[in-house]
Amino acid sequence: MKLVLILLAFILDLILGDPYHWPHPIKAIGNYISFFQKKWIPKTLSSKKKYVMGGVLWLSTVLLAYGTTWAILKIAYGLNTYIGHIVFIYLAYTTLATKSLATEGKKIAKTLEEGTLEEARGQVAMIVGRDTSQLTEEEIAKATIETIAENTSDGVIAPMLFLFIGGPALAMAYKAVNTLDSMVGYLTPDYKEIGYVSAKMDDLWNLFPARISFLLLGLSSILLNMNPKQTFLIGWRDRKNHKSPNGGYLEAPASGALGIQLGGSHVYHGVEIYKPTIGEPLKEVDGHDILRMNLLLYGSSSIGLIIFSIVSLVIKGF
């Protein structure tokens, strides 16, 4: 039954995405992280205590996300099996972000074609952590593709994997890990100590999902006839050309499939972070490449769901 519920959650995500006005657990997680920082981590705190409180922030956020989700499911199934199933599907659906990622990418691609550069900079600023005020059209397209590529794992494959392993509670714990990294996991003066644990734990939790996503992007390139040979060759060659131990496993196969070059230095929160290049500059990157990245996202997500389902059935058969 869990497999069917996850399948329904995946379909619901493809249909609805993340409507802005709907209540969303990730917003609650983000609110808790902000509250904790304001309440318990003042700027006057010593460097050592910031490291400690950053660890407390990580642990409390992840446990709260897991425990609250588990309790909600327990109560829902206690009331009625069908109510429990509905709550399971909704909570599982909120951990997936396939359509929302593709939608944001499509918006930016359309603006690059029909709108102004300032509009496109404003849109890409909503999905990346870097300074977008001086980005060119090509840099905007690259930034969008990099974000969709990395979130193929962070926003879809990883939470889907944790859904199959431990249901919505474990998937929500993962989303807490990911949200912590997005909010405080920066190597900037304000977050270096506070976000240290969050950044390291995000790397750890994503080690396996990122490598699975590497394979899924490769399989998707075969399905979509998008340079599968280059996807695997460039993917393997440049997989470590990234500041993150996981990011290259996503951006490299994507760059190979699209025949473009990604990476390079960027400004994050006022600090320039060096990033090596990934892939070959065979063409200028534009909005059309964003749409092609969306196809890779959908393909990888669908293949991932099929493979995880088969593995789940095989394990249950033993």
C-alpha cells in the first residue's frame, strides 16, 4: 500500500506543484529555523558557542520535523485508515518538488525570450543563493539549469528515496536537513560557525541520493536521446569539479546531456566563491536549454519512481 500512496503523491505533485497560498510543512520548518536563530544565537555569541548552537539548531530541527510528521500520521491512522492514507499522501506530496522546479525554470526561460533582463534577474534570485544583480542572459540560464540539476536530487530523488525507506516522517526529516543547508549552510562570516553542522550533514545525507541521481540523469538522457555518451563521459570526468561533494554528480551529467558548460565563480551573500567549470562550452546557453533540463528532470524523476518501486517489490518478495 505504501508504494501506491507514494505513487499518488508523485502524481499529485506533477498536477499541483506547490501552490503559494497552501499551507506547507517546509514553510513551518523555515520559520522554526529563523525563530531559533533570533532567539538562541545572538551575534554577540562566541565563535565556539555558535558552532555548538548551530549543532543544536540542526538536531532540534530534524527531530522536530521527523517527530511532528510521525505524530500527525499516528493520529490520522488512529482516527481512520482512509484518513491516514490521505494524510500520508499529502505529507509525501509536500516533500516532492518536480513540478514547482520545472515551473520556475519555464518562467525564467519565457522571460529570457519575451521579457526584460531585470525581470529575469529577479526571477532567478528567487531560486538561487547567489547575487543575481549583474548576471547576463547566459549566466541567468546557467544559474537556472544548475539549480534544477542539483534539485533533481535535493527536491525529488532524495526525498522520494527517503519516502520509500521510511515514509513521510523520514522524508520530512530530509527536507529539514536540506532547508537548514539552504538557510544557514554558507561559508560566509554570518553563517560559517552557525551553519557548519548543517552544511556537513547536508553533504552526508545527499551522498547516496546524488550518486543515484547521476545514474538516473544518464538513463534519462538515453530515453530522451540527449547525448547519452557525453552525459556519462562528461558526468564522470567532471563529477568532482564542484565545491560540494555532491553537486558535481548532478551538474556534470546535465552539462554533458545539454552540451553546455556550467560552473565558474559566483558571489554568494557578498562573498565570491570559486567554482571550477563543468562540461564543454559547445554552445551559448539560453532559455531553450532550461526547458531541455526540465525534460531531464521529469525523465529522471519518473525513472527513479519506477526503479524504487521495483526494488521495493523485490525486497518485499524475499
